Amino acid sequence: MCCKGFTKRILPFFLTFAVGLFIASFFVSIAAPSFQIPNRGSR
């Protein structure tokens, strides 16, 4: 019985989180940022 209550609380959270990520993907890039430092001229 404890698993039923756990599922009722967690499942809506994950569904809302997935829908939020889907909507946010239209406005921002969700991919990991690349931290490449641009070359400021060769020495």
C-alpha cells in the first residue's frame, strides 16, 4: 500500500517536469553548454 501513495505523489511530479522541459525546449537550448575558450590569436 505504501507504494501506491508513493506513485500517486511522484508520478505527477515527473509528468509535470517532463512537460515543463518540453515547453522550455522551445525557448532555450537544453543541451549541455560547451565551455570552449575562443582563441585570441596565436603566440
